[in-house]
Amino acid sequence: MSGHLLTLGELGTEGISELLSLTDRFVEVGRRPIPKVPALRGRTVTTLFFEESTRTRLAFETAAKRLSADVLNFSSSSSSLAKGESLRDTFETVQAMGIHAAVVRHRSAGVPAQIAHWADDGVAVLNGGDGWHAHPTQGLQDAYTLWRHFTPMADGQPGADAADEPTLAGRRIGIVGDIVHSRVARSDIEAYTALGASIVLVAPPTLLPAQPREWIDCWLQTDAAKRVEISHSLDDVLGELDVVGLLRCQRERMADGLIGSVPEYVARYGLTAERAQRLRPDAVITHPGPMNRGIEIAGAVFEDLAANRVLVTRQVSHGVAARMAVLFRLIGSGTALPNADGPPDPVPSEVEPIGGGGA
């Protein structure tokens, strides 16, 4: 059993499905006139962000507050780190204030795992994004958004259909752009394949791992890895995709010589107006943000398809509910997240009132 959330791979299919089903309950909470429940009253959550963030930080803070937790905000630029304090001393200082969960974001891969090693029993560490490694809650919100787009809630209510299990089986999802440097790509791959989707990674060779097949095989289970393909041409696969998952084009890659100019990238991998005409009629578009309009997607395409085929704002909205589910499961229910090596814990009875009644 794990008292932390560092990657989605450690949860397995059942653990991911459980969190997505729980997210349903918190989506319903978000629709209430007063979208707040007392599930984490008396608990304290701190956001230890050592790099810039808008969406992830605000989503975690909103999630914690909607669960009635107290929130401690941490800014590395104004902390004692600037005076030479070590990362461990900084964390242990914050921990000594009586926190129950720490959301950690860092530009170096592995920092959340190291902090989890330093954490006291009863303090949960959540990975808010580490280097090129993982962004598990982004993977959860993206998987939830696609599941509920293709399989809407029965009667608009969570749990209305007892057979309504999270699934993306039969869906073909393209992830387009800077794969090798993207923590979002890795977590999305873990989430999507766990739910049965097949994946096409679309990128130039310079934005893929040096040995992409070996990279995939080394961290995905065999069955999932077989459902991940690689293409260097968006045009070759565009017409067969149910989902076009765009990744942010990072301009620093141009400075590194990994891609050419902006026009060159757009010509090969941008969702231009001409490519939009070749999308499947029911295909949808995702993006983790921040989006570079005119690069990953043409501005006119975004505006034309925003009403029902660009799911970006839904991803953001669902991100709050997904993080509520993780926080509740880790520090609200008294049980840890299920591990892929064992059966999941039963969903605790404390969840039941969340789906109905007043806030």
C-alpha cells in the first residue's frame, strides 16, 4: 500500500478506475450552489511548488478548500532556500507545522519521491509534476475528461448506472509534440492505456526518446506497451484518431536545435485549418496548457471547434474534482491509495453523502 501519489503506474488499472469513479462524486459537488464539503476539515495541505505553475497550483488549492482543508502556500523564491537552506530542511520545517499532505512540484525528476522518503508517517506526498518524469493528477483529469466525453453520466448523475466503469477501450488517441520532455505525455500514456485505449505518439525523432520502443517497454506493462505506436507524421494518422492530444511546443527546444523554426513545426505537427478539415467528425482535441495558439493549434481552429470539440476548459474544470478525489482518498478516508500489486481498498462509506444532500 502507498500513502503517496507519485506516478499513475503504481496504482494499476483498478486504482486509476477507482479514482476516476470517485472524481464523478466531486464533479457533482462542484455543481452545487455552495461547492464545499467538510471531508477534510481539520486537515492541512501545503503546496510546495519549486517551479512556476498556474493551473496545477490553483487546482490543488481549490480542491483542498472545497474539501474544507486549510492550505499553506509556499513560494520558493521568497523562502529560506534563497538563503542557502537545503530542500530537506525546508520540507521538514514545513512538515513540523503539522501538515497532512504536501503537493510537490519541481523541475528535477525524482524530487517528490525523495520528499516522500523524508515524510513522517501520516503525511501524504502528491506529485504535482517533476521534471520530464510524471504528472499523475494531469493524467487523471485528462482520462476523466475523455471518459466522460465519450460516456456521459447516465441521467447526468454519478452512480446512476452501476455498470458505468471508467473505460477508453476501442479509442485511438494521438499524443502530438514534445514527447521526450513531457511529464504530461508519460502520465497520459499510463492513464489511457490502463483504460484500454491505443496510443500513437506523433513527433519528430528529436522529440522522442533515443530508443522509443525500449523507453515504452521499460515502464509500461507488456499488454499496455503493445498498444502504443510511434509515428513521425501527423498527416499519416490524423484521420484515424478519436482524440488529438496536443502538447505545448517549448521554444527552448528550438534554441537547443531539436526542432527548426515555428513555421517548420506548424507545417508538420500543428493542427492547422487544413488538417482540421480531415479530422474524424467526432474527434476531439485536448491540451494540458498553457497553449500556444498559432503553433500547436491555429487560432481560428480553436475558436471554431471550442464549443464542443476542444476539451481544454473541461480538462481544467475536471482537474479540480480529480484532485479532490486524490486528496480525499489519501488523507480523508483513512486509507491509502491501492497499489498495483494488491486489490484496491473498498471505497469508504464517508464518500456516500457527497453524492447527495446539502453541502
